[in-house]
Amino acid sequence: MKLWLIRHAKSDWSSPGVSDFQRPLNARGERDGPRMATWLTAQDGAADWLWSSDALRAQQTAAFVAQAFAISDGRWAEDHRLYGAGPETLLSVIRETPPDVLGVAVVAHNPGMTELVNLLAGDNVTGNLPTFGVARFEVSGDWADVNFGCGHLELLTSPKRLNRDAP
């Protein structure tokens, strides 16, 4: 099974009256979205289920992810528990993934996403999962049994990393 952990794209801090929950993507986040969606489309092990925080910037990022993986509305769940969640809560939501799902993507926030990546890998593989950072894990067993240290990190990238790796 494939587990895609994705931090939301770069958000807009320019409007001081906007609540954290309602903060949208900024121009860079909007620019990174289609590029990351194209990259996701080309990857093996597409997700067929999507969990997303219900914060606006996560929903906007999740729309790019859903497009890339061709995830239909019935296979996309927004969950308020993912907003500002720590690794234990993130893992708890992942464990609720339907058993027939072969690949799940989770779009949420730092610091919980970085912490979860490191705890699943069983090592400190990243000091910080950047905005629209993507970590893909191979996991075995049932979603209900996913736990820290159980995953094999297959890839770790971000828009900036793709820029560096471009020919």
C-alpha cells in the first residue's frame, strides 16, 4: 500500500484580518500546484483515497492532489481533526481509511506532517517538510494497523527540489 503525506502549498500571510483557518494559498502556492500535480500524475502508486484538513489552504492543495490522482468526490474526505494535528492524530485519521483503499494521500499542516514523516520512517529523514512537500511510504498490512516505524520511505520531494533536479 502507498501512503502519500503532503504538506499544504505556500499560504498567503498578506491579509492580517484573515483567520489562520481561512488563509488561502499565495501566488507561489498557486504556481506550485499545477507543477506538483503534473509530477504526482507521473508517479507510481497513485492514491485512490484523499484525506484533507478542512482549512482553506489545505483544501486548495488537496484539489491539485485529487486532480493528479483522479480521485472522485466520494473518495475525498475533509476532516477538521487534521487542522493543526500532531502525528498521533494524523495517524488516527489514516487508520480510518477504508480497507479497500490501496493508496491514500493526506494533506495537512506542519509541524505534525514533518513529525509523522520522521516517525513513520523510524528516523529523522527531514528537518522540515516544506510547503507542498511530498513523502511517499510503502506500508504493509491494513490501514487500521499503520503505526510509527512501519513505513519504508520511497520518495521525498518538494517544488524547490524539483526545480533543482530539473534538466
